[in-house]
Amino acid sequence: MRHTDANEMRAAAEAALGLRQLNERSREIFKRIVETYLATGEPVGSRNLSRALPMTLSPASVRNVMSDLEGLGLIYAPHTSAGRLPTQTGLRLFIDGLLEIGDITEAERSQIESQMAASGRRSAVEDFFAEAGEMLSGLSRCAGVVLVDKQSKTLKQVEFVNLGQGKALAVLVGEDGDVENRIVQLPEGLPLSSLNEASNYINARISGLTLTDARARIEKEIDERRAQLDELTARVVTEGLATWSGAGGDRKSLIVCGRAHLLEDVRAMEDLERVRLLFEDLDAKKDLIQLLGLAEGAEGVRIFIGSENKLFSLSGSALIVSPFEDSEQKIVGVLGVIGPTRLNYARIIPMVDYTARLLGRLVP
């Protein structure tokens, strides 16, 4: 279920009921208004609509229908005597009920498959995810986003640095060069030499392993008493690894690619302001991680539009995302794109869906 408050849900339900009650010509006019907006970003007037409709209707008749649609909250006039644009509620209902979703082209399918396969063969896991986001960003001309569990980080080195007063700084270095620090409590009476011993023990066993695999392997050795460590040093090892597992958003790694694409279709100052606000949204990584987390438990593609989520309430942006699984059918991340509400949903939705399913099969 999409994240909406009670008022939005009630308004959407009322509009959905009204949409079902519309006759054929009202549906067609509403559909043309939304399609024109998605294609051009411009409002459409009754005269142009009357010329484009498959049935014969005068501009006056079209205006009457537009008035009814406006009364239902599906369209609005941005300026006096202007044409009409879809409201957020209207856009949502169009996507849910009237959008004809196509399929990606064979050329796009081949490009996605070849780029992902090549990236998977040569890249570390985290680089592989980043390249998937870059590729999707390039195809959609939006910003690409990937949210993955940090447990997939490939490890290179672990060090413990004494801070005094019973604390140490645990330093984790990934194969990608990324460095993370955590403070850990030390067991009382621990000799200082045990910190080096703990580091050496971990580093001898983590080469090429993810954090999840390294932790499982080392904890199993310790549990089975096969580790050549005294009890206090073993506690440093297990607590240090556990600390990096984090909680909530601390376990997640967010990758944002292709922000420059969001500037390609800026036509006016209000568009530039929208993009500026969207960049601020993207910088609020904690909020974006929480939003993407809503999609992790979903099946298939999810779409968030504008104020359906507080993160995009000012920038008027849309987020199209899909979770992806590993070979054991466990959800390990979310992949998608962020852009203006005026997106080519029919093309981008299947593109995100296909890329997410392929990504799950190719995770190295």
C-alpha cells in the first residue's frame, strides 16, 4: 500500500469512484489531458482537445466535461482562461487505472543485459550496484537510486585503535576504499596487545568476503572453539563485527547517480526551483533511505508521486522503484529512478522492473 495520509486516501477513493462513473467521452478527455501533460508539460485547452478526440465534440461540450473533471479533483487550471493539467490525484488515478504500460524495446533489453553482465564480471559488489544505477539513469534520463544492505560490502581490512577509558575505534576498510569508523566498548582487563591480535585474526580471514559472510565464518569458529584466541580477545572480534552491522538506516548504503539528467528539461524558473528542491531532497539521505525502505517489502514496482510522501511534497517529484532479490530469494536492495512527475511512466516502469529482476540474478 502506498504511503498516504487519511485525507489523501479519502480524496483518492472519492476520485476513483468518480472515475469509474465517467462515461467514455469523459474518460477519453481526461486521458488526453494527462497524456498531453506527460508528453509536453503543457496544459491543453478545449479547442485542441476537440480536434484530437476520436469522437466528434464541440469545444463547448469539451469544456463542460472538463468542468466535471475539475469538480472531481482530477484536473485544474494553472491560470485563468488556460487549458487544464492533471492534479496529483488525477495523475495517480491515471497511472493506476488508465496507463497502458508497454515493454522495453529489444535494443534497451540488450543494452541492459550486456552492460550488467560486463559490470558483474569485473566489479566489486558495491561498484556493480553503482553501475546499475548509472545505467538506469542514462536510459531513463532521470537520477538513478540504489539502496543496498551494507552487509554486501566486500571487506579489505579491519583495525582496532585504542582510545583509552575502555573504548576503541574500530576501522573498517572496504575493497572500494570506503572507510567506516565505529566506537566499541572493550572488555575490562583487556591487554593492549589484544587489539592487534584481534585485527590480525580478522584480516587473515576476510579477504574477498562480505561483512555478512565474514561475520558468520568468524563467529562459527569462535563458537566451535576453533579460534586461537583468549576469551577477551574473542569478545573484541565478535563485538567489533557486530557493531558494523548497525541498526535501521545504519545498515543501508544509498547510491544516487545521474543528478545532471534532472537539469536537462528545465524550461522556466519554476522548473529550476523544483530541481533545486529535489537536490535538497536527495541530500536528505536519511529521509530518502526511509522512503526507499517502504519499497523493500513490496512485490514489483512501486510509484511515489509528490506529496504522497513528505520528502517530495515541495519538489513535486516522482520515484519509481522496485526491490531486487539475491539467488536465495532474499530482498537485498531497492533500485529505481527519481525525476519530475512528468515522466514517461509507460516506458520507465517496465525498465525499472526488468533491471531489478536482472540485477537480482547477476549479483556477483
